[in-house]
Amino acid sequence: MKYEKLFSPITLRGVIFPNRIQRTSMVTGLTTEDGRVTEDLIRRYQREAKGGVGALVVEAAVIIPSKSPYNLRISSDEFVPGIAEMVQAIRETSSEVKIGIQIMQHLKLSRSGWRQKVEDFQTHELPHIVENHVAAARRSLRAGFDFIEIHMAHAYVLSSFLSRANRRTDGYGGSLQNRMKLPVQVFQAVRSEVGEAFPLGIRMNGEDFHLSGNTLAQSSKIAVKFAQTGADYISVSGGSRFEDALTPPEGSPPDPMSGYSGHRMSPWFWWPDGANVYLAEGVRETIRKAGFHTPIVTAGKIREPEHAERILRQERADIIGLCRTLLADPDWPIKAKEGREAELVRCGACNSCLEADSRYEKVSCSRWPEGLLNAPDSFRPAMARPSDIKKEFI
Ligand SMILES: Cc1cc2nc3c(=O)[nH]c(=O)nc-3n(C[C@H](O)[C@H](O)[C@H](O)COP(=O)(O)O)c2cc1C
């Protein structure tokens, strides 16, 4: 086998993940406006599961009642049956893939340009943030997921508590110790809800990529704390912070993807491949030195199986996160495993998917035939002309 590391299994709390490829969380815009599962959403995940990915993290699910159009919701019990049906459908497509969900509390935004900040929460409201995550975890268990990822990266509540930009003065901001307090409380409360046998990971920023944000100096210490607290994996992302967003046009909310920080989460075509691997490597090195073996996930423009294998061999990370790479070609894992690299449809890092997400539109890949929400089954680069593909697959 050419990519031995990539296709070696990994066990987290007794749950066997068949390979080291994790489809990282990706908002799809395929839910109903009020956040319910649709046939299109189910088909998107089934398509990805079919391609041989080892772990699939379902998109950031909103855990609070709020207006947040076309985002998957797990903010009340009424959403559980739809999500459970989706999990079941993915499982029927692949019995091997392990299915997780990313639970996320976002900061509220308005078209006037106002955005909620961590300093806006009253101290007595903080326990609600913990409870929101616990309730979402309980629903995730009922929906049948194999694991849960707590979202502590990018532009949302927990990453903003962790950030150096958090200026709270009530013991939950300022020093690193204080900034970690709430995210650690959330983690511990979710752990007691899901129990000791259930894999629970976190996603965090290795670097916030704005002047007042965290760098590796802080994020490696945060990672050590979560390794100590029992995180089963730490997925290291970066950027996508509001502090660096451009001033939005009137009538539009600020977009955390619009500034330099935003450009680092899903590196554009002008960044080298693996632009964020050094962050995972830095975090990994620190937590290994501290004596922890917590697996580290890296993501960000990893497009070649050979590159993914090299990252693992060089012990820069333990799991390879692919998002746009799998959106462009859900069969990437199976093609890599079978040595069919020539047939890979490569992500061009054009970020038309990300821009659609920012516009609250359906997320699809610019390399697919127009109008198709899920990749055609035997999508080949040789069939690049949409008119040809349309004839063949629609
Ligand atoms: C359209 C889109 C939506 C995304 N949504 C999420 C999300 O919900 N949660 C998250 O942690 N990351 C999200 N990401 C970031 C990806 O998970 C991933 O870390 C990033 O795109 C880099 O990997 P890639 O180069 O393989 O795409 C999103 C990325 C894209 C392009």
C-alpha cells in the first residue's frame, strides 16, 4: 500500500476510525431556511461517505435559538428526528465511516454592522453557554453520532473567549488562564454528559491571524490544557476572525472571511499547499513535550495523497483534515487508496464555495456541472466540459 499511514486506522476511546482522513466541518447551505435537514443535505453527506473518508464531521450546528438562515440547527429537541434520519442514511451508505457533529454557539450579527462580543455577556449568563452545549451534546447522542466536536475555532463564542482579544474583567477574560475558564467548563460539562466511552474532540485556532489575537505561543498552551482535560483529538485551524473583517457594505453583516484572518482558514490558490500545517505541528510538538498523545488534525489546502502521507510520516499531524478537497472530489480517499491519483479532481482553492457560504447560498464546487449540488458519480478531469458531463450524469 502506497499511503500506509493515511490508510491506517486510529482508535479514539475504543471507537475505530478506518483511516486518517477526516472531512472537516463545512457549512453547506443545504438545510431549510430554519435549519432543518433536507434531502439535498443527506445526499451531500452520503456522497462524501461513499468516497471512503474515515471520519465525517457534520457542519457546525447552531445550538441556540436565533435567526441564522440555512445553518443546521440542533437548538431544540424538535430537530433531532431529522438529524437522526440523516445519520442513519449516511451509515447505510458506509458502515465504516465514523460520523460526528460540530456543535457551535455563534456570536450574533445584524445587518447594521453590529456584532455581539464576548464582553457583552453578563457573568450570570455564562452558565447558559455551558448548558447550551450540554443540551446540544445530549441531542447529538440521541441522533446517533459516533463523536462530537466542540467548535472553539474561528469567529464564534468559545474561540472569542480563548482569544487574546477577550477583555472581560470578571475572571473570564484577560489572562490566558481566565480566558480558558469557560471553554474548559463547557468541555468538562459536555464530557460528563456524553460519558467516558464517547469520543469528544475540539477544533481551535492555532493562530487567529490578527494583531490582537492568539498566536502559537498561546494556542499550544490552550491545546495542552485540553489534552490534560481529556480531549480525544484537537483539530487545529486558523483565522476567520471578525477583528480583521473589512467594513461591510451598508445593509450587510460583517464577514469574518473578508480580511487577512479570513483568508487563512481556507487558504486561497495563492497560498502554498499545506499553508497551516506548521500550526498543527507546533501544537503537536508542545503537547507531546508535555507528555500527551492526543491526536492532532491538520487542515488547509492539502490536495495530494502523497503530501498527506508525508505530513503523517514526518509526524507533523496524526489525522488529515480535508474540506474543499473532498467537496471537489468526494472519491479522493478511494482513488488515493487504489493508486488512481491521475483521476483526482483537484480543488482549485478558488473559494467559490466559501463565498457562497458568506452569501448564505448553497455551497457547491465550481468544478461540478452547473446546478449540481453533489458531485457526479464518476467525475473525471477529462470530462471537464459541463455540457459533456450534463449529458452523462444528469
Ligand atoms: C464553505 C466552507 C464552510 C466551512 N464551514 C466550516 C464549519 O462549519 N466549521 C469549521 O470548523 N470549519 C469550516 N470550514 C473550514 C474547513 O473545515 C477547513 O478547515 C478549511 O476549508 C481548510 O481545509 P480545505 O483546504 O481542505 O478546504 C469551512 C470551509 C468552507 C470552504
